[in-house]
Amino acid sequence: MLDFIINDALTLLCVVDAGSFAKAGSQLGISPSVVSKRITRLEHQLRAQLLQRTTRSIALTEAGTLFYEHCKRIKAQINDAALDVSKHHDYPTGLLRINAPMSFGQVHLVSALNDFINLYPEVQVELILGSQYANFIHNGLDIAIFIKDLPDTDLLRSHRIALRNTGIYGSQDY
């Protein structure tokens, strides 16, 4: 039932803003008769007449004006929320907590993080160096870099970033 009310309320907003059922139907991609049925259904659900209709015009009733103003604010708030969320993904912000082994962090991450911070000044980085990552999910880490095998858990998503070759090296004379 709530889905119908939301869709029908959006249809009412479109009708009022467009000034007619035909224009609203055109904007919504539905026929004027479907627009009319939605408005009628909304009025039945709310038990109030929202529009006064004539063959040439429509006008909001007192109840219609009240409902229209509320719905207009709600629609604006939803649009603002969607815009805020989309902006949030356009420009990274917040705290990024990274854990890495001491030597890897000092050699590879420190200079890379300086470049990252210059590129994304709204991101604050907390770099934790050392083997404190035993319980990194509980510690609220966003990224953990492992030199050896990953812990066995289904909660992690991993990506190999490099392979490290190991070996024993020495001269024949030794």
C-alpha cells in the first residue's frame, strides 16, 4: 500500500506542477487515464479530495495543498539525500585506517600515502605499522597488508598486489 501512495503522490506532484493530467502523463510516460486513476486511488486512500477538476483546469483543495506541500518537501529531501550520497562517492572523505608490516610500510607506503593525501585532502589516513593486525576487523581497519598468507576467514575480500620471490643466494666460492 505504501508503494502506491508514494507513486501516486509523485504523480500528484507532477500533475500540479505540469498543470494538467495530459502534460503529467506525457512527462511520466503514461496515459492521462492512468494519471487520473492514480489520483483517484490516492484520494480514496487518504479519504480526502485533493484536486478540483474541470474539463479545462485543475486546482488543489485545502487538503490537496497541505498534502502537496508535504510531498514537495519530502521529494526535495530525497533528492538532497541522493545528491549528498552521490557526492560522497565522487570525492573520498573520512578516515582510512591501514595496517602493514613495519618494513613494508616504511619502504613502500609512506611516500605513496603522501601522494594520496595530496590527491585526496579530505581523507585522513591512520597508518598502523607492525603486527597489530591479528584482529583487524575488530580494530576497525579498512586495509590490512599481509606479506605472508592471509588469515582464513569468509569476512575478508582480498586482492594480491604483488608476488615476492624468495631464495637463498651466495657465491660459489662461499
